[in-house]
Amino acid sequence: MTRYVMAIDLRRCVGCQTCTAACKNANATPPGVQWRRVLDIESGEFPDVRRSFVPISCMHCDEPPCEEVCPTTATKKRADGLVTIDYDTCIGCANCVMACPYEARSIVHEAKFAYGDTPIKSEAVRFDAARISVSMKCTFCVDRIDEAARTGQVPGRDPDVTPACVNSCISGAMSFGDLDDPTSNVSRLLAETQSFRMHEELGTGPGVYYIWDKG
Amino acid sequence: MKAKTLKAGERIGPRQQHHWDWRAASNFIAGGAGGGLLAFAALASLAGIDVRALLLGGMALIGAGLTCVWFEIGKPWRALNVYRHLATSWMTREAAVAPLVFGCGALALLTGHSLFVLLTGVFGAAFVYAQARILSADKGIPAWRHPRCRPMLVATGFAEGAALVAVASPFVMTSAAGQLGVAAVTLGLLLVRVLAWRSYLAGLRADGAPEGSLRALAAVDGPFLKFGNLLAAALLLLAALGAPLAGLALIPAGLLAVGGGWLVKYTLVRRAAFTQGFALPHLPVRGRGPAGAAVKPGWGGAN
Ligand code: SF4
Ligand code: SF4
């Protein structure tokens, strides 16, 4: 089997938001919508104050509550672990938005662009009218993953078939790959380090692992 | 220098949801009351009462709620897609019960046959239950997924249904005994509802919930108890004294009880619906230092 996951090393993330920008460029998300964002968390009491950066997105859960509640089957989990939305089936009821504990989903009801009513070049290329008034979220760049089957490349190893955010990260904080393949980057990395998944107690089985220390 | 607690930045703690507005709330408000009304109209029919007007009222409420939802969804002309996921989606199941309600209800009105009246009541009850399950399946909203939210919603749906029968009873039933029965049943259901509500609030506080949810629910606790339940119960007791007070007291008692339920449901769907927010069980180790303590901003209660 294949289970695509992401591993994000919180020790390395510098909060530069390059991944956020790369995602916006790759997916032409409208203003105000970020499929990938980076939380900037300040915590503690002076003088012991911490600042942590936490990249978040759709976690492509093992047991996606968004899929369970979706009345139309627009939201589905694929055999490789990716959770997808069929824009032609979705009715935009937002039940999945309520079900997702990671605030990963958005619905926008009109076409909006970064600079007014007309799309800039990169937005025009990727604009998808089918995404208006339906649910949308990070896809793990599913089009690239699917390209791998055609070209024989390996997601997580070959940049052409790896999510844009992972490719863009300036500090190498992100890895992507098949958790069921013990030789993949992510499998090796997760075996060598200590990691957690967000809101593990909810039983959703998120496909994003956060590395916080070495093993 | 005085130690200063730093707050987590924006958009980390729970946020109020804005996708489901008053239209979605209306479905739970009107649909729950309508389903409850159908269930108690069916029960009242067993006592030989003509409940056709009540059935019509229940269907109208459910229909109004569903119409509001239709206006809320992003692609209303695809609404039939809602029937695709009977396997796990309670929204599909709610939608699947609706035609059964309307079909049986129409047959009950046309034929007056008791079987159809009873079936309409059963499907009305199923509608109330399905709505409660819709909210409890939404894991992203802690105040909804709490296990005590579901019984509270079912309890208020049925209490509202009985209360609507109470409102109508001076018009549809002439016997004092019948009105006394309605007052007693409504009173019992109000008690169950209050217990379910208090248990829900206590559960949320004990298990932890977003502070915004706790605040919003606490704000309606007083008015709900005083007007929606206590005052309504006092008027029901007055009604129990019999004619001519019965008819006069049953109407405001029922309206107050329904209003209380609607206030709670509106608050639950709109004001208390805060998201999970983000939390870290470990802050990352930087350099040689140790890991930082866990963070979970914006949560109150025991957790
Ligand atoms: S993170 Fe949210 S949207 Fe993504 S699979 Fe999990 S529940 Fe669904
Ligand atoms: S908004 Fe679309 S994907 Fe989400 S639950 Fe409704 S139909 Fe499913």
C-alpha cells in the first residue's frame, strides 16, 4: 500500500512563509484563502518566552471526519491517503468545514483576485471557476502526485511530483513521501526523530507529522 | 519587572464559525420544533384528537427550515446530490427522512388514517434525531461534538414539540382532561430538557471547551432557565388548575418553552460554534535547550 504523508520539522521552520507563497502561486487560491499557512505562536512568561512556527494545511486524515459528514460524496479519501474534493459534486453545504478540526477548508462565493477584478498572469492560468461556492482545501498537490504514475518519478524525491510547499521550503523543514515505504525520506526521518500529530486525541489520524526533537 | 504572559498570535485559538449563518440555524430551530410537533401530534391523535392542523404546522416548520438551508448552500441547484451518502452522513439521512415526513404527512391529511398519522410522528422524531447527529458528527466544533450535546438537542426538540401542542390545545381539544394531559407531558419534558441542558454545560466545563463557546452558552443560561423553563413551567402548573385558566395559560407557556429552545439552538449554531483551534503537545527543541511546555490557547474549563 501507499500512504502519502508530510513530515514537518518544527526545529527548522523559521516562519518565513515561503511555503504559503508557493502554495498560493501553485494553486491560485483567492485572497483571504490559504491552503497552507504558518502559525506564529508566542508562548510562555517573560523571561522564558518561546516563539514557534507551525505550518498547517489539510492533514489528509486517515479517518477524515470531513468525508464522513459529506452528504454528496464529493469529499473522498483515496487509496494513497489523499483526501480529495470533487468540485462538480459538492453543493457547498459547509458541513465538512464544520467537521474539520484543522480549519483546513474554505468556501468562497465569488471570483476574487489579488489585485482587483482581473487576474494576474499566474492566477489566470490556474483559475478554476468550478471552485466557486464549493469547498476547497490543500490537495497535497494531487495533480503532481498523479503525474508520478505516468512518469515513474517518486513523490517526495523528485521535485516535479512533490507538493509545491515542500519544494519551496528554504530550510528543508518539510518532507513528503510514502509512509508505507520504509526507505522513503519521511519514513526514515520519522524513525530517527520524535514527532506528534495535531489533535491526536480526536482520532482523525492526520497525515502530517510534526518533528519536535530527535529520537 | 513583572512577568507578562504572552498571548498566542491571531488565528491560533478557536474562532467563531461564520459559514453557517441564521439560515442554517433556522433549520435546526424550525426543523427540530417541527419534528417534535409531529411526534407529539401523533401521540395526541391516539387520544382521538383531530391533529390535522398540527401535522400541517409540523410539516410547514420542517419545510421552512429546509428552504432556509437551500438558500444557504453554495450550489442550490445541485441539492439532490445530498442523497448520495446514506452510508455515513447524517445530513443525507436528515434529507432522506424529509420526503418520508412529507409523504406520510400528506397521506395522513388526505386519508385521516391513523397509520399515516403515527408514521408521520415517527418520521418527525427521526428528523429531530438526525439533526442532533448532524451537529455531533461535526468534530471541528467542540461544543457540538460533546457527547451531551446530542441528548440536549433531542430533548429540546421534543419539549418544543409538546409545547407547540400546548399552544394549539385550546383550539384543537375541548376536554379539560386532554389539556391537563398536555400540560403534564410538556412539564415533564421541560424538566428533562433542563436536566439535559445543565448536564451539557457541566460536561463542557469539566471536559474543556473553547472559552468563546463557554461564554456564549453561559450568557443564555439564565434567560433560558428563567423564561423558557421556569416561567413556562409555572404557567403550565396554572393550566393544571383547569378551565378557564387552562386555555389562557397553555398558550404563553408553550410559546415561552418554544422560544427558550430556539434561543438555545440559535446560540449553539451561531454564537457558541467556535472551532477547535490549534494546540501543540510539545514546543520544538531549538539548539540545545529543552522542549517547551504544551500550548492550547483559547480553551477554558478543566482541560
Ligand atoms: S484536515 Fe480537515 S479537511 Fe483535511 S482530511 Fe482532515 S478533516 Fe478533512
Ligand atoms: S461542502 Fe461539499 S465537500 Fe463539503 S460536505 Fe458539503 S458537499 Fe461535501
